Amino acid sequence: MTDKRRILVTAALPYANGSIHLGHMLEYIQTDIWARFQRARGHEVWFAWADDAHGTPIMLHAEKQGKTPEALIEAMHAEHLRDFDDFGLSYDNFASTHSETNRGLVERIWQGLNDGGAVSSREIEQFFDPERGMFLPDRFIRGSCPKCGAEDQYGDSCEVCGATYNPTELVEPRSVISGARPIMKTTEHFFVTLEKFRDSLKGWVRSGALQDEVANKLEEWFGERLRDWDVTRDAPYFGFAIPGHPDKFFYVWLDAPVGYLASFAEICQREGLDFEEWVRPDSPTEMHHFIGKDIIYFHCLFWPAMLEGAGLRRPTAVHAHGFLTVNGAKMSKSRGTFIKARTWLDELHPDTLRYYFAAKLGSGLADIDLNLDDFRARVNADLVGKLVNIASRSAGFIQKLGDGRLAAALPDPDLYQRFVDSHEAIAADFESRNYQFAIRRIMALADEANRYIDEHKPWVLAKEEGKSADVLAVCTQGINLFRVMMTWLAPVIPRTAAAAAEFLNTSLDDFDAIGEPLLDHALNKFKPLLRRVEPEQIERVLTASRESLAATSAPATAAAETPAKAAAKEETDMIEFPEFARVDLRVARIVKAEEVEGADKLLRLELDIGTETRQVFAGIRGHYDPAELEGRLTVMVANLAPRKMRFGLSEGMVLAASEDGGKPYLLSPDSGASPGMKVS
């Protein structure tokens, strides 16, 4: 083993505004496996994180529920802890960013930035909701896109043409909180001058702290002056007030990453560790952040700049990962197409998901797909059919013929050594977060262990006179191979490993313990370690998720796009049948399709609806080859009022389905339909 390392491990903070879902669990399982692996190698590891408890959405959500923000985040904190514990996460502290420890560290860092001349203030103009008496963040304003004219778009970007813009450029803007037309109002804000840290940040980015693909992306941002970072929010706001400015609050993204250190500071106080030793710039300790690829900007520019400005150490590494999809589609809290952690736990063993994620996780930013059919097949084949099967096939014979005691020698020590010789390669896979490679190596060895048992057929030998010692020897070999593999897999499937350790009557927590086999060793009675995943279990998970969505669909639609929308009247998102019946849906043939110059996402479609030809602009560019669309039947809204766009007049809308901004799929009628037919 290498010299003992001292490591602080963190995972990105879940927002204290909702339940944990499987998208969260992808990261937390990835983090936990790495932390458990490092402990198994003998290193000192502390896993610290927290709930992200501040921001306007939490304030509005609490208001809607008739609670204080403090009561809301406390209830969510308890729920999150239950999910984490039941998924077997080995964290040392899960705190809240709404703590006095965090406040103290935030103010310490803020003072350091001020003292170093990295903070400035200036007046800005910002949209203000006159009915609610509050300034509106970008995502709390909607209106028509200033580029393509698409209606009901966010204040910072258009989901139709992909354009980005300032909220002040929106056409007919409105507040998603009250529906009122916002007004412009002047306010003073504080800014962190990121450009001050340009040279040191560029050096850190190429120091090996980041994956190459992340470092390459960051290089693009250094191509121009780094924009000053607005770190102020105006009252009313749930967060920490900026010292000396009681009506100004720190933006949630300033205090959230400080929560890593605040959570660790609580560990230090509890365990008698020297916090200052861990956070000084020349500290020999390590700090590793695990995050999703969507928050790289905050963790790889803002956060290291904050730390440098405060005279604190920067992260040793930031490990980014991709998103989770389910059956090939993006998960979406706003559309309800996600599975909650608790829904999974109600039906399925937590180790099954941990194993499947590990089998798919590499060290890069590729998205991970939870294909539920593949999940069931892989868990049943690998964990139940290969791994656990080795122990279950051998345990009965050892109990019966050896009185529960292993033989005093291995019949094939060379085979055992070949397994042990894979140790460092598997450890290197875990170290580099290439869990999928480690799983492949281990399962290849599981195949070899099962072949050994199949070739020696202890069930046949047991029927022969005088072969009891041979049966016991073969099964001792099998149990020892099982023990080696289960030791490697203990960080991945800790609940199953704990049950295996009870059966083996030994610890599986030390990676280096496999150097010597278990011989002349008493086992405990074998109990089933893991059961097969049945189709009915997965169907119940999906049904429960659909029922959960159905039970909350009416009130949740008001909050679908942003938490702030939950404050609006629920009935505004509901329509009566007569209103819906006014929509004229017609079958249309795509006569011509072509790209629109100057628009990243639009195709211009000429649609034949039987009696006339219409022009429609559709946001499907990049997902379809225009030539392949020509001649295809689709469905359009024929009585939608024409909309003037800068590319021309759009005379309707084609219908498509998508998951949270993923690939749109044009809807098509069954064969036999013809242009102009009414869809009913």
C-alpha cells in the first residue's frame, strides 16, 4: 500500500426543496464507492456534504405550503438523511448551508475577497415585480423570445431557437410569481472580479485537478475577459445577509460550496481534527469534489477564486460526471419523469442500483442510462447468477462435510494467486473512477471461479465414497475466491458485503487482507445474500412513480418549470374541455424541409394540409435530416394564430414529444391517413 493519505470527499449539495431522485443517487453512489474504496486501502477519509438550503425557490415553496423556510428545510433534511442511510451512503456528516458554521465561513471568505480588492459594487437595473415587491431572478421572468418570437420563454434563454439574451430583451415580459408585468428598477449589487484570478485559475485548470475534457472547456472561457460575478440578491430572500447591508443577501451559489467546508468543520469539532491544517494553501491533505457536468462553471472558476481570495487551499481535484437517463430518456423533475430514491427503496434492494451504476460509470462526462430491462438482466446474471452463486453452491457442503469449517489448505493455490494478482489493476480502476473496468475484471474472475466449481463438480464427488475431503477442498477454494471478489465489491454493494462478512466470519473492509486465504476457518450459517430482481418489482416502481405524478399533477403543474411558479394560482394551468376542443389538429404532409439561416434550432417546413400549404418553423434542426422529412406525414395545430418571426410568418405548429429538452420526436399518424384529415 502507498503512504497513508488524508482525504476530504464531497458530493454536490442536493437542493432542500424536494425529494432525492435517482439522478441524485448516481453521483452520491459514485462518491460513496470512491470514499469506501479509499478507506479500504487504509487511508483517512472524511465524506462531508450538506443540503443546499437557500434561495428564492425555497422561500416561495415554503410560503405556498404555509411554512417557514426553516421548517421546510428541516423536514427535507430529515427525508434526505433517511434516503441516504437506506442507500448505504457512508458519509461522516450531512449538514445544512443554513447553519451558523456556514455563515461564519461565508463571512470569512467574503472578508478575504474584500481585503484583497476583489469586490466592487455598482448600480444595475433589474426587473421588479410591483405586486410582490421583489426583484426577479432571470428564471422568474417569462415572455416572448426577442430572437424568434416564441412565446412563454425564460428570461435568459429560448428553448425554441436556443438564443441567449438579457431579461430586459424579452417581449411582453411577465413575472411567473404574480403574473404582473415587471418594471425596471435600480439596485446596488456587489460583484467579485474574477479577472483578478485569471492567471492562477488558468494554472490550476491545467494542474491535473480536472479531467481533460473539463479543462478544455474552461480554456474557452479564458478566451475573453472573465465577467464579474454578481453575488447579491435583494430582499426578500432566504439566505445570509451581507455584513453591513441587511437588505442585501449573498447569492445562493456563493454560500453553497462553502457548505463543503462548513460540514467538514463540524466533523473537525466533533472528532478533534485541526480544521486550519486541512484548509491552508500548502496543506498535504486532499480535497476531492464530485459534481455533475452542469455545475462545472461554479466549481472550477467561482469556487477556486473564492478560496484563493480567502487564502484557503483549492480542491485537489474536481471529478465531473454525466447525467442520468432512464430507458434512454432524460430525467426531468419538472415533467415528473423521474423515480424517487424512496420509490426505488420501497421495492428494490439498494445494492442492485449501486452495482448497476458502478457497472456503467467511467471517469469521463458520458451520460449514464438506466435501462431497466438491462438492469434486471445484469443484476440477476452478475450478482445472483455468478457471485452469490459461488457462495451458495459451496456453503452447504462445508456445513455438512466440514462441520462449517474450511479445509486447512487450498487445492489450487495458483488459481487463488491469479485472483490476488488482479488486485492492483482493480484498485487502479477504482482510484481513477473507472468503476466499469473494475466490474468487468471482477465478473471475468467470477466466471473463472464458477468454471472451477463446474469442472470439479462437488455435488457429484459428494455422492462418491471417500471423497468428502475433496469436496471440502473444492468448496474451500470456491469460498476463498468469493471472499476476494466480495472484498473488491464491498465499496460497491456494502449491504450485501456486510451479509457476506457475517457468513464468512471475517471483515471485508481491508483491501490488503486478501493476500492470505481463509484456511481452517469457521464459517457461520449461510443465508441468502441477494434475491433476483423480478419484472413485477420494476413494474411496481414505475407504477408508483406514475401514481405519484398523477397525485400531484394539478398543483405541481403550476410549479413545473420553476419552483417560483408554484406560487401562482393552480387553476391558471388547467383548461376545460370546450377550450381544448377548439384546437384544430390536422394531418399534414411535409412537402419541403430546409434549414433556416441564422437560427441554430429551426427548420422551415412547407406543410400540405389538403386544402392549402402552410409554412411552419419548427425547433427540430439537428435532430432530423431535412431531406428525410420530405414526404412524411405529421400532425399540426391548424388554427393557431400566425406568428410573425424574424425569419418569416409561422402559420401553425407541428406536434412533437420530448423529454426535458431532449431529442424531439415528430408525431405521425397511422398509415392510411392523408393530408387534411382532422385528428380527434
